[in-house]
Amino acid sequence: MRPNAPIAVLLFATTSTVGAQVLNLRPGGWDITVKERSGGGAVMATTKTCLTKEDLDIGAVFRKNEDAEGCKTTLGVRSTTRVTGTIVCTGSDASRSTYEIVAHTPETMTMKTRTEGADSGTVEVTGRFASASCKGYDN
């Protein structure tokens, strides 16, 4: 699915009309489980990722992805605990994805993404804060 942008991009992306609004999640090392279903198959993977303060101050993150991928993001709900939106990509891999990111606590989160079009399928992500340091975590 095309919105398989780096996990941190999707997990922590939100903007506000008045300035940056961020999900209430701790920066540092996170343990992430990703379940992807597409084309009749399913894949599950675990990974470690680093969430920096810059990842939480998002405005530029989606703009960078839009420029590189030819995608447009429209945000729905924007709060410190929940973000929803739609990502529409054009071109030969045209697709439409909807997503919901929930910060259950500052140390736990989930994300659900559904893509229609090129590479249709779903992605479910669960994340748990693991370390205040990003040492040993991909950035």
C-alpha cells in the first residue's frame, strides 16, 4: 500500500490551523507491531522506531511526503489524543487511504489505515513507548 511511508510519518502526523498540534505521545524509542493485509495475504512485523520532538511538530512532515509522492493529505479530527484523515495519491499508483491514530496514553498508541486503489488493503499498528533514549532505535 502506498501510504507505507515511514511509520513515524503516519503515526505522528497532525497539523492545526493555529500552529502545530501534537499527539500526546512521549518522544524516544518505541516498539511497533504492524499487521498488513492486502491481496488476500497478511504480514505481521515488529520494529523499533525513534520518535523525536521534531516528529511531533508535524507541519512539514506531510508536506514533504506530498511533494515526494504526489499525495494530498486532508485532516479530519485533530486533538492531542486522536487524529483522522485521508491521503489521496495520483498518478500510476493512484489510491485513497483513510487513517485514524489514537494516543491512548502518552506511552501507548494505535493506528488503522485502509487503502483503496493501487495496493488496496489495511494496516493496523500498535505502539508502546520503550525508552527515553533513541539509542538502538531507527530514526
